Amino acid sequence: MTIQRIGTGAITLYIPEHELRDLNLSPAEIGQSEALELLALALKEDRLTGWEAAELEVYAGKCAVLLFARRKSGSPRHFFFDDFEALITASHLCPEALPSILCQAKGGYLLTIYPFEGDLPPAALCEYGEAFGNSVYLSAHLIEQGAALLPTGALGCLREHFPPEASL
């Protein structure tokens, strides 16, 4: 396995087919759980810490797998939107790949994002919504209470299914 650091917040892993075979895997079999196992193995091998959460992209080839991992912050940022249209507008001004959760809240919507390590939240979220702090357990509590509307990939889903207000 070849591990290449990209700054302090990202790495690439190149795993050739013979090494995958040693792990009882093939490039075509690599799914989310296998990618997480490969990342854990690489982090242990390279003695990297502080990667409690990461965004993964997997590119399986015929004879190898290329995995990109970008560390995301362990500290979520919450934003309250009292208006659905403002939420949609803000979602179209944010990176789609930003890990996010959308929950129903009293009087509106609570969008939780996990900025990538070293990044600030997109300014559009403060412009169209109201910063609501960074409690680590708030999203877990809301999901447990059944308030989650989009428990993963909220920004991407909102962008895909709701056009920006200007195009309505």
C-alpha cells in the first residue's frame, strides 16, 4: 500500500491487486466498509491520528484501487433556517460534498455540517441562516428523536431535488 500525504488534512492510498488479494479483496469488491477498513489499516500503518471522521472517494481500477481520504472536522457546525427557501438558496451556494445532516426543528430547519479540517463553514450558511453553535451531540440527539429529515448528504440531496429560488 502506497500512502501519500496531501498536506495535513488529506491522504491518498494506492493498493495494488496483489495486496488486496492478501486481504481477501479484489478491486471490484471495494465498497464503503472495505474502504473504511483500508483507511484504518493505512492510518495505523502510517501512525496517523486525529482522523475520527473522513470523507472517502474510491476509484477501483482493473488491477488496483485508489482511495482519497480528506479529514473532516470532528466538530459539527449547526445552522438554523426558519425559511425553507433560504435553506435551499444557501444549499446551492455550498459545496455539495460537504458532509451534512438536515433535521426538523421547532419553527424551522437545523442544518448540521462537518467542515473539512482547517476549513471554515461556507459564508452562505451565516448569510441565509443563523449560527446555532457546535454541540457534538445535538445531531445524534435529534436523529434519535426522529427529527432527521436527511440524516446524510443533506446538501447534495437538497441541491439535487430543489432548484434555486431564482430558477423557479
